Amino acid sequence: MDKPSLISSDNIYYLNIFPDYISIKLFHAGTVKIPMIDIIKIEASKNYSVFHIIGHEPIISANNLIYQSKKINSKYFFRANKSCFINLFQLEIVSKTNPVTVLMTDKTQILISQRKKTHFLAMHQFFLYETSEKA
């Protein structure tokens, strides 16, 4: 079987570089499983987390951002600032000028914290290298 040439949600599972699902605890509906590749970003909202997912309305979780950070794969999610995790698979454009910002696939713009700028740029370069090597 030939390896796929492009990284997409179909072949991410084939490459085994991304966990399948994350279980999100909701307020009244119990839990829901979401494919990690579909999460665009996770934002803090007081003591809750808001999951922005491709093709869905935002989902509010009863757990805070610190709790969520223990459940997500930190190799492919990055804490851009004190209130937002971004999925590196969902980046569209990275602006390396000061301040560093990223445009996500849902067309929202996220500011990368000044303190995390160097770490983010290095991690992004490594991410690009790793995904191109495995494709």
C-alpha cells in the first residue's frame, strides 16, 4: 500500500500521528466524542472551555482549559496565549511579523503570546517537517 501524498483528515489516522477522539463533558448531555483532527481551537471562557469544531457550532465543555490540556495531544496543539489552544493542523496562514498571528481555517485570527513566539515558530517548523516526512 502506498503512503498518501497529502496530509488530510482521511490519512491522519492511517499515519497514526494523531489520536482518534477526545471526550468532551457537556453540561446536561453527558459526554460527546469529537475527532481531534476536527478541532480548530479550544478557548477559555471563565471556568469552561469552548471547542470550535469544523462544520459545527461551538461546544461548551464543563471543564476548564487546564483540564483539557491534559487530554489533548500537545504535539499537535499549541497554547497560543493564556486563553486559547490552537490545532496546528488547522492553521491556514502564519504571520511571522511582530506580533505573530495565525489565521485558522475558520478565518479567525489568533495572536501568539510574545513570550511564546519563539517556541511557536520552532514548533511550527518541526510540525511542517514531521508532517512532510510522514506523508
